[in-house]
Amino acid sequence: MKFIPVIVLIILSIAARGQQFKPNAQLLKTIEANFKKGSSQYELMMKSLEPGRFPKTFDAKNNKLVTSDSGWWCSGFYPGTLLELYAKTKDTALLKEADRMLTLLEKEQYNKTTHDLGFMMYCSFGTALKLDPKPAYQEILINSAKSLCTRFDPKVGCIKSWNGQKNEFLVIIDNMMNLELLFWATRATGDSSYYKIAVTHANTTMKNHFRTDYSSYHVINYNPETGKVQKKQTAQGYADESAWARGQAWGLYGYTLMYRETRDQKYLDQASHIASFILNHPNLPADKIPYWDFNAPNIPDALRDASAGAIISSALFELAQYASAKEAKVYFSAAEQMLKSLSAAPYQSLPGTNAGFLLQHSVGHLPQKSEVDVPLSYADYYYVEAMERYTMKTKY
């Protein structure tokens, strides 16, 4: 694999932002150092990884890297992060490891049991395709998009997320992130059916997932026969009516990418409303890294979620390109503060620690006491993406 420069897109990105935003020189130096440290950290991680396994988190108590097989929803983040770090550092050890992991992940292109093929395949093979446009990568992504579309039900107007009971059709806000794969598929094939499914899913989600203050439920339970909403829940948050931080992050990122792909004003408005909810919330800490739930009962002693901070930061950097000058300044400033916070204690891992993960203090599923206050592979992925976007060299 060789790195393919995309100088035209870089110039356009700089032109779009350059008159409005001036990156902080010290933060740019920190980011440069972070990429070098990230390369060393991920070389440490790959030495601990058993054959055929993908990193999930680190069990500090037992000093053990926790892993999954390729079917886990996070499997694409590790190779994706390796490739982004390689693009910045040219460390060939990272490239070799990424190629190994892509081979292990390849079979998931035919997996029709999950809605997370965007996370799994676009964050990995999509990143690989940007760096080296191999026809084989494109074929894998097209097959992945086909598999994802088998979970779409026109009666409901959504792609099914979780496989619940027969009388349930469960859709989670996270699913907005998987639509990027479908937009890519329409561009690659000329088949508009992928585009139409993505738009229909986004419109249904916008109608049913959000409250009047633009906070989001986590799960909507639809009737599979009628398409009507049966129940609104927040499974991974504090309560059904609470604002689970990572869920708000997925919504913000998802509708920002919807505007990028369609240029439909309603998606930009939705993303802006979600951003306003997050940034103006009285429970958002000064360092801008959210508590795991905006309504957690033990704030200010509640756990933070670095993964939500990384996702929000990355999304805001992009949203700032599309917003009015006044809003863009707010978004960019907040995203910059999040990036500064994540690049320092207590969120930044010390070199040689944390099994190689870049960040610590993320929360996966606190109600089930799963992955609580730990590093997570997707926190690292979106942190690296946010840093890349801050350097104004991202290929959206």
C-alpha cells in the first residue's frame, strides 16, 4: 500500500477554513508529538495482540488486553487507526499490521446479522481505499453496503439495529454512523438505492429519536408490522429520559455527515441544534469532556466519557466548515478545547502504558457494568480523526 496524496482536497479544506480559523501553534506541536507517540503506543499494542483477535479495551486490574473476533462492532477501528497513524508517520510496522488485520476482517463484508458494517468496514477498508485505491477494497465495501441494506425495512423506514423479539424492530442512534458507507456506495456504483435508504433512515430517525430540546433517545422500538413507535428507551444511559453522552455524539456526527453528503439544509439545522444542546448544557464541564450521561445523578463526581469527547470534537471540526461564521467560531473553539483536554492528563495515556491505547477514561455500558472507565478502540479512532481534522488536512 502506498500513500496517495489528495492535494486538491487539502487545498479546498484549507480554503474553506483558513480565513476563519487559526489553529493554535502549540496544539499543532502537541498533535505532531501525539502522532509519534501514537505510533509507539500501537506498536506496543500489536505485540500483545493474539492471532486472529482485535483490541477492545484494557483490563488494568489483571493487566490484560481485552479482545474480540472480527464480528464485534468495533473490529474496524484498530486497522483504521493504524492506517491513519501510518499516513502521518510513515511507520511501515503500522502498515504491515493494518494489512494483516484487513485480511482478518475481510469476511465480514457478507455479515448480514449486524447494522455496524459502516463502523466495521468503512472505518477500515474505507480508510485503506483513501490511502490506496485498490479495486479489491472497493469490491469489499460494495459487498458490505449490500449486506447492510438487507437490514432495511421500508415499512419502518429504518435499518434494523439490534435483533430483538419478533414483535420488535429496534433502532439505535448509533446507526446514523453507518450511513456513510451507503453514500459512498452510491458514488462508487451509480446505484441510488443506497442513497435513498440512507436518507430514509435519517429522516425517520430525525422524526422519532429526538426530544424537543434536540437531545436523543438511544433506542426506538418500532412495530415491525405497522412501523409505529412502540417504546422510546436509553439503554446505555442513566434513564430512558436522560441524555446519554455518546448517543448525543453519534447524533451530532451523523447529521453533520448527512449534510455533507446531501447538502440538505434540514440536516445542517439538525446538527446545529444538537451541537447547541451539547455545548450549552449546564452539565458540560469546563474542559468540555462530557460526563458519561448529561443527567447522571452524581455529577460532578460522575465518570467522564473520553470517547464521547473525541467523537464530538471531530464532528464539530467538520460542522464548523458548514455553519455561519458566528456558529463556526463557537464550534471550532469548543472542538479545540476538547482536543486540548484529550491531549493531556487525565485522558492521555502515558507512553508505554494502557496496553498501547492512546486515551483512557471512556465509558462503554455503565448500566451493565461493561467497559467502565477504560480505554476503548473507538475513542482512539475518533481522537486521531479529530487531530487530523484540526491540522486541516482531512479528506471528508
